[in-house]
Amino acid sequence: MQHFVDNDAGYLDWLNGHQDGFVVNTYRHPSPGYLKLHLATCPTITRMQPFGKTLTAHEYSKVCANSRIDLDNWARQTLRGQLDPCGICNP
């Protein structure tokens, strides 16, 4: 599992090497209040959104893993939170 903050190049590298992986879009400091789960190929987390300037800086960061189970466990055990699946990519 990797957490990307202020590192768009590293994040995009991870995506390219882990097309079968999963990504949690969360706040810069992960919080149970926002844990959006995506497939690594989801267009909402693989390209810049309108008016966006970065993928892993300012308010948001990305937590990435090869296994959804690893991310589920991380959210539950570390943050006492639950992942919210993306309605576009349906992970």
C-alpha cells in the first residue's frame, strides 16, 4: 500500500504499473469522512479534473494498493472508517 501526497509523478507511475489496482481518494490527512474507492483505471482519478492543477496535492491525497481487501482493512483498522465505492467505475 502506498500513500501519495504532493507526488503526482509517483502516483501516475503507480497507476501505470498497477492497472488492476485500487485507489482511495481521500483528504490530505486521511479521514473516515471521505474515503472514495476507485479502480486504478477510473477516469475520475487518472486525469486532471476541470479547474484541477494536481492529483495529489492541496486538499486531497491517494492511497493505493493491489488489493481491495488491504484498503478495506486499512480504512477500518487505521481510521475506523468504511470505503465508499465510486459510482462511475463500481469497484
